Amino acid sequence: MAHLLEVNNLNAGVKKDGKLFKILNGVSFSIDEGEIVGLAGESGCGKSMTALSIPNLLPQNVKILGGEVIFNGIPLTSMNEKELSYIRGKEISVIFQDIRQSLNPLLRVGGQITEMLELAGSTDKEANKSAALETLASLGFDEPEKIFDAFPHQLSGGMCQRVMTAIAAIRRPRLLLADEPSSALDLESQQHILSLLADMNRKYKTSVLIISHDLSIIRQFCSRFLVMYAGRIIEEGQAGTLFSPLHPYTNALIKSIPQKEKKGTRLESVHGKVPSITDKFSGCPFAPRCAKAQNICTQSFPPQKEINGAKVHCYFPLTGDSNG
């Protein structure tokens, strides 16, 4: 069966000071119909740019340099802006990370939600409003009418995040790209948003790509996971095996998660920092931060290995008790 989404050897670059720097390097993955996939990694690893590359909503200074994005058998990377505008919102929706810039401050929330239905050709204002109120209620708003009539500046950041989720979800797209959909939210709001995504997946077979720094969310809500570092997918597998990683970077991310049993002890962190797009290096980009790195790690990027159904780019993957 063909995948709903295929990203094949995708490369993208950003112009800075008149020079072109690569920010995505050979990114490849797929998402099936009705599947929820999680994409994890530190800030600056390329997660958001990967998501924005799919419907080609990249900033002006970022360009796709090669590779392809195929959605439902259609090569999106060869479509023009007019053709892509038909796909966006109807077939593929995005929950953007930058909430405040994504909502129009001059328009009431309700109009921004119902606009999605109007763009789809629905002219019944009462039906559109009813659908918007129902969606707002499903996101945990006790007074959806009040939220419908509010301006974005009258809402908290968490409320705006839920409004963005309503805008993305109301047309029931086949693929939803959720960039940190629960960041900066209290636990109750997080659960409302993530539960809505899970409900859409269950009821309408909506496929979801969840970008999150919270690995516990990915393990709980996703069927598969992808881990990205310095513009590359370095590990992927079933979400149930996420906390038994193969790559030292994934293991370091897991060890940095606060745990009840470690209360009162110093929280571990991933030593060093993600390389800048201007840094020049060969080999594995994580090698300077990796305790297992050897000479070969600095010479060439490791080829993909398959271990127990998971995939990893590492010369010395973790196995057994070595990831403790």
C-alpha cells in the first residue's frame, strides 16, 4: 500500500550574508494514512523546517535544494503556488509554533475559524458558526461563544494555541502537521489538544505529524518516532521502543527528562550544543558531543543500520544494557 506522505532525500538551504547554508540534509521518511508520527530533537535541529517543507510554506530565504515530497501520489515539490493553495488547509493543515504571528490581531477569532470553511465553499454562516463552536468546545473552552467573539489579544497564549488547533482541524484534513502543539500550555490544555488530535485520527483517519521536544508525549500519542539532529533523521522506530534507543543522542535526550525517582538530584543535560548552520564538519554531526565517538565518526556520516525493526545512523549504536 502506498504511503499517504513520502519525503525522499529532501535538502533545503537558507541564505545568510549572501551565502547558502544547508539546513536539511537528505531527510527521508513516510507517514501512512491514519498514522500518528512523532518528530523529536532539540531546537535548531530542523524539525519545523521539515514540517514547513511539506506544504512548501518555507520563509522567503529558505529554498528546497533537492529531493521530493509526495502526498497521496502527488509530487508537491513540482506544484506551483496556485496548485499548492488548493492542497493547503483542505488536505494538509498546519498548527504553527509561532501562535501570535499566525493569528490576525485585527479579526475576531470566530471569523478566522469560519474562514477556513468559507474557503472550502461553505456559504451557510450559521452552519459554519455552529461547527466552529463545536470545535472550540471540543478543545476545552467552557464558553465557546465568548471565545468566538474575542480578538486574539484578549486571549492567553494557551488559548491562542487552542484556537490555532481549531483553525487547522475544522476542515478535517487528511494530514495535520502539529509543530509543538502543546508547548507552553498547562497540563489540562495539553491534554485537550492532544486528545483532539487523537480523536481526529480515530474518527476521520487523519494522519498527524507531531513535533515535540517532550518525548513522553511522542511515546504516548504516536505509533512511530523520528529523531532529528542537525538537519538529518538519525533514528526512527516504533514509539513503544523510544525509551530503549539505539542512538546516543536519543539516549541523551531521554536522560535529560525530569523523573520522580531522581527528585533532588541534579538534572542531566545533553553536553555541548547543536551545531550552527555555518559550522563546517564532516562525519556524524553529533560526534563532538558523543562519549562513544571514535575517529571514524568524524570522517563520514554513518550509513543506516536496521536493528530489530528500528533504523539508526550510528557507527556504534546502543544495544542491550549499554543505553542504561
